[in-house]
Amino acid sequence: MHTHAEFVPLNIAVLTLSDSRTLETDTSGQLLEDSLKAAGHHLAARELCKDEIYTSRAIVSGWIADDGVDVIISTGGTGLTTRDSTPEALKPLFDQDIEGFGELFRQLSYEEIGTSTVQSRALAGLANQTLVFCLPGSTGACRTGWNRILQEQLDSRTRPCNFVAQTRSGAQLS
């Protein structure tokens, strides 16, 4: 539900964690970039790196420290294989966990992929007034995460509440 409140565009960075994709073949990262721009937000940065704990943590740490980044959306590395390390890499950076994000993502994902969703370790947190959302690597999962959760929650007009006031750009709304 939206009211006539003012839209606050956010600066969103997108990180793809993959051992096999390139920027040219990164359909999940491209979907997120296209979706956030279509919603009126700004792409602050976009990178692709190997699914490696310290490399991804370094990139996200830099963005968390950057006053020009309000939101980080990562895609990939949230499964249960030995190469999936996104939760281990990024959760230690959170000042607060947003536990409901992963719970809701898995509930919505269940409608699409059934019980396979139990293998998703999608998560989110807040660090230094920067929202961090970690989505699975599939384009379908990114579409679900954006269309069914993030699009509304990153819109300052969404009531009764949204995530925008938690960011630097949205702090003036408080």
C-alpha cells in the first residue's frame, strides 16, 4: 500500500558472487540493476567477484563505509555447497540482523520451488546505516526477492513501514 509520501531514491550497489559468471553472462546482477533503475533508484556500483569469503567481505566492507551507498544487494553464494560462502562472509559485518527477510524470502520461494527452498540461506542485515540483502544466485530468486520484497521495502512511500528511514539517504524521514 502506498500513500502520497515523497519517493526517496536510494544508492544501491549490486555484487554478484560467482565462480563461473562474467558481467556479460550475469543475468541475475543485470536483473537487479535493471529493476532498481526502473524503480527510480541509482546504481551506486556493480561488481562481480569469485565466491570467496575475504574478497566479497572486502568489497562489501568498502561499500558499507561509503557514504554514497545506502543499500547492497548480493546475488549468489547462499546455498549449501562447499563453495557457497556469502553468509559466512557478510553476516559478521552486520550491526543488526533482519531475520524476517530470510524467513519471508523462503516462504515466497516455497511457492515457486517447493521444499528446495530449505537450502537457501538468504539473509539480510543493517551495517553503518547500510542495508545488506543477500539473495541466491538464480535469476528467478533475484526476481522473487526484488519483486516481492525489496521493491516495496525500498520505497519510502510503503506503509506502515519500510527500510528507507534506516539508510543515510532516508534519515531525514525520521
